[in-house]
Amino acid sequence: MSDELAVRNVVARLAMLSDGGDLEEYVDLFTDDARWDMPGGELQGRENLLAGAIERRAAGTVGPGSNTRHVITTQAVAVDGEEAVSDSYWQFWANTAAEPSIALFGTYHDRLVRTEDGWKLAHRVISFG
């Protein structure tokens, strides 16, 4: 049960840190060779994940002052030894300071691995709809 909760916390922390936390702490939740697949692109490795997060913040689409929130809803986690799979629904809210509305939603299919430093995200597949 503690492994499942730890995996759930990694997914939750990623959402929260994306919205306004420290980006070094954000990328530390990924393995060194992590892969992030989504419609329109792929990022691989912590350096590229960090660069992508910095770019999204610079564009004002996420992060402090953007008035956006990533919300994780229904989540199922299966732990098998040193690996885990988490499937969850996500919502991306915009204009949260005035008239909140869902801008996007979809699913995350995450594969996590246990490391010396705890559970880390190794591969995320993002789907819309």
C-alpha cells in the first residue's frame, strides 16, 4: 500500500509543481532518461523535460501567474516489484482566478520505477479527450 501511495504522490506532485513549483524539483521526479509522449511531440531526458517546462512557463501557458491548474482525477495504480503503472484522468483548467474553465482533458498512462531516491516517472503517454 505504501508503494501505491508513493506512486500517487509522484503523479500529484508533478501536476502541482508544473503549476507553480520549483522546476528542478519537478524534473527530479523523472528518471534521467524519462520519456514524455503527447500528441504533436515527444521529449526525452531530464534536460529536455526541463527545457520544455521553462519554455511553457516563458510562454505563459502554465506556471506562476498563468492562472492554470492541472487536476488529476480518477487514478488506478498497479505496483509490480520495482515498477508501477498509473492510469489517470487529467483536466487542465484555465482562467482559474476569474472564470475557471476546462481547457483540455485526457488521460495519462505512466510507467514509474523504484530508484534509490524513491519512485520516479520513466515514461508518460498523454492522450487528449
